[in-house]
Amino acid sequence: MPLRVSEAALLAHAVRRAAQRYRATILVAEDSDDSREMLQILLQSKGFSVLSAGDGLEAVDVALHELPDLILIDLRLPGQDGLSVTRELRLHPEFDSVAIIMISGYDCPRYRQAALNAGCNDYLMKPFDFGRLDQILAEMIPARFLHARTA
């Protein structure tokens, strides 16, 4: 039975949004400590609040309890891969408007298509093209959060 988003989680999400003045929250689900830390530092320097997970099971748990605004998820995660995490999260209506970006070192059309079929909004290659990452953030983060960061 899949986990459900609780009313308490929804309330906590609303309270966090008010406290952060609409600062967007990004979940980075990556098993490489170095990559996860690099992304966390980069995203925090851009004004985002960052959550992290080192495996697929933790990614599901953090996402369901924290309701991030965007998820960067590695294709290959221990416990539960990025594709199955994405499919599980897409079962919840709360994640209909959450952008999920698959990150992977595999530049193969088959993997890209699998990510899109699972419900990902985009596919970002490692090593990261930081200009492309900025473009994805600008396209996928709701404008109200981007404007609040500069205010």
C-alpha cells in the first residue's frame, strides 16, 4: 500500500511556505555524496531551500512529508530507482504540479524516454550543464517563487 500525504504534511507545507516567504524548496535525490552536496550548495546559493535524500526510499519519504516544489532525482538510486520513485509520487495528486527532473550519466534515448514515460518533466545529463540547469529551474519553478527570491 503506497504511503499517503497526511493532512499534517499539507499543513506543515503551508506553514513552511508562509515562513519562507514563498522560497521554493528543491529535493535532491542522489546517491553520490559529492554530487548531492555540490547541487545543494549550488541551489542554496541561488536562494532555494534544499532537501536531500541518498536513496529512493528516503526520496519518497522526504517528498511525501515535505512536498517540495521541484525534485532532481538520479536515475540509479539504491533501494528504489528514480523511475519507480517518480511513478510512485505521480500517484499522488499533490505532485501533479511538482516538476520532477531525472538526472543521469546515461545519454541514451531509451533512458530519456523511460524517464518521460514515468512522469518526469525533463532529463538532465551528468556532468551537469549549469546553464541548462538554470534554464530548467526558470521553466519549472513557479514564477511566484522566483520573484519572491529577489524581493
